[in-house]
Amino acid sequence: GIEWLEPFVEVYRERVAIPFSCNVFATTINERTVRMLKDGGCRAIAMGIEIADDALRTEFMNKPVTTAQIVEAARLVKGAGIRLVTFNILGNYKYTVTFNHC
């Protein structure tokens, strides 16, 4: 869990107060976490998409997160005015790029 986030953000904001960026897993992002990160000074969030296909993302990357979860997390981050950076893998041996997912 991320129970540590709220007390961390409070202390960070009071004692450090330097803008920061962080890496997240899409399933940890919700309105509350985004608000806490924004209030703490987060200016950019990086999130791994890796592969656009849910089944391959789970099988190949061992990352059980759906495209819908990623899209929702991205919507929340962008909606809060935080820059979003994504990590993407193109051209692995099991996947070819198509525009069916766009």
C-alpha cells in the first residue's frame, strides 16, 4: 500500500519543498494519491505502459494492469496538471505495432 505517502508528502513539503518527479504503477493512482503528490510538489509522473495489449503486458512483462486502468490513471494525472511521462516498448519479438489499440 501507499499509507506512507500522506505523512511523507507533509514532511517533504515542510522540510524540503523542492519540486520532484516520481515513477508510479497505474493501479496506485487515484484522485487522492494524485492530489497528495500535486500538493507535495510533484511536477511530473512517469508510468510504464510498456505494451498496448493487455494479455501481452501481463504475459510478457508480468504486469497485470489493464489498458483501462492506465488510461484512467493518465486522465487523473493530466487532469491535475501534472506532466505525464510514459515508458513504452515497441518491436519486441511477440508484438507488432498496429493501430487497432488507438
